[in-house]
Amino acid sequence: MSLVNFSIPHHLSEAVAADGVSIAYEDIGCGEPLMLLHGLTESSESWHEAGYVEQFLQRERRLILVDCRGHGRSGKPHDPAAYSGRRRAGDIIAVLDHAGIRRAALMGHSMGGLIALAAAAYHADRVSALIVNGAHPFAEDLTPLRAALEENFEAWLAFVKQLAPDLSPDSCRRIRGNDLTAVQASLARDRPDFSAAFAGLGIPVLAISGTLDPLCDAARKFAELAGGEFLPLVGKNHATAFLDVEAIGPIVDEFLGCVGTRNKGRGG
């Protein structure tokens, strides 16, 4: 796991969403803000462990690492209604407001990518760019995920280890440490299609997917719909596409550099 250099400005903070749920986040470094949103049953620690934090800090970015509701140090409501796209989008705005950030680039993996998409759909004026890995805004049946989490986290761990056989002990610890009822509540409703929001939205988009991920075609379709870029990671699946930081990091950095240049050219 990459360690945080505490000589760099670093704050553990907590915002409160409109419905009263606490949203914990880390605020690390200085520069253009980039918010990182983790996948299902993970936490913000996953970005440290994979090496993203170390790499992006070297590029002088201000990183906002969020524990999404239902996970990590954030609140864990048991009501499925608490996990709607609108409420999750509101969590992002609550964190941005608490951190004093007007607009930020959002980068999310899987569930985190979906939350980033929801934030852009509901609050486009607060999002400067979108990087989503293994996520899309089309309808999705969550029955397989519900089945894997029906009784405990062991079946889920077995499912994840099929994709990432070298899953770290720390990741296993984070998964087992979740609140099962909260995670089940977050999956109680299938994901609706909100893709129409991205036709002509104008936010720069980088969609990423492993070519072995069943969601790859949907990610490519989303990139085309949003007029964005698509990065296929050959031979990677839903899990290993996140872990491929050596391939993803430089491309994300170049993408955000282009976004920054474009925004300066527009005077904002």
C-alpha cells in the first residue's frame, strides 16, 4: 500500500448529506481537485493500495477520497431509498461544499463510477470532467450481485477472487468489515437507465473498461453517447481493470491536462 506523505496537506473530514448521512473523506495535496470514488464493498483505502494516490500526488493534484455511503467511515443507512442516484449525487455535492470546492473532476470505479455519473447528471455545473472505469448510465439488473451477497461476504469474496486471484489481505479485511444490511440495501433496486442525461451534456468523459468485462460494450457505447474518449484495457476484467494503475494513471493525467488547458482557454 502506498503511504501518504503527511508533509503534504492532508485532512480527514466529514460532510453531512441533505438526508443527514455522514460522508467521510480525505483531502490530500494541493492543485486541481480530483475526487476518487471506490467500488462496491471497498473504501477509499483501495485508491492508496492500488497506487493511484501516490501517482496523482506526484502530478500535483488535490485528491478528495470519499468513503461512499454504506461503506468505510461513512454512514450506513439500511433503507434502500437512501441509495438512490439523486441521494448519492447529493453526497458528492455535500463533500465539495464542505471542502470549499466549486468544481472537481470525478473518477470512479464500478459503483463509484455510477455515483460519479449520477453527480454529473444531477449537478453538471459542479463536475469538470468524468473518468469512469467499469461503469455506465444504462439500465442494469443487479440480481447476480444480490445473490452473491444474500447471506454474508464469503460468497462475495469468492466471486471477487475469481476475477482477482491475488486479492490482497487488506482488501479482504475491508470487504469483511462492511455492514451487510447496508450493502444489501444499496443493491435492493436495479439500476435505471439515465443515459439520456449525457447526450450533449458537454462534460469531458473518459470511459475505461477491461475487454473481458461484460460491461465493456456498454462503457464504449456511453463514451460514444457522451462524445468522450474510450480506453479499452486488453485482457483485463472488471477487477483487474481497476488494478492496472500503470496503464490508467498516465492516460488519466493526460486527459485531465487537456481538460485543464481547455478550461483555461475558456476562462474558467
